[in-house]
Amino acid sequence: MLNQRLEALMLRDKQRFARRLHGVKKVKNPDAQQAIIQEMAQKLNRLPVKSCCVKPRVR
């Protein structure tokens, strides 16, 4: 579920959340895993999604 939502994020946020999601598997306590996943889902809802209309920065 969260993996599918990562596709809509900007690259930096996508990579950060992918690492955190992978790290959740290391937590032994199932209740703690669910708490972490719920917290991540809330944070994902607040992040901006990538837009095809944003112009890249030119240096």
C-alpha cells in the first residue's frame, strides 16, 4: 500500500521513505511496526507530490 504511494513523491522523499519502509521490517514487535507504518502514512499525506509542470532549476 505505501509502496504504491511512493511513486507520486518527489525523488528525495521517495528514497527517504523507501529506506524507512525497508527498515520497518527489522522491528520485531508487530504493534510497533503498525504504529510506525501509520505514522509514515500520515507523513506521506502531508508531502507534496511531484508535478509535471514544475520547471527544473538551472544553474
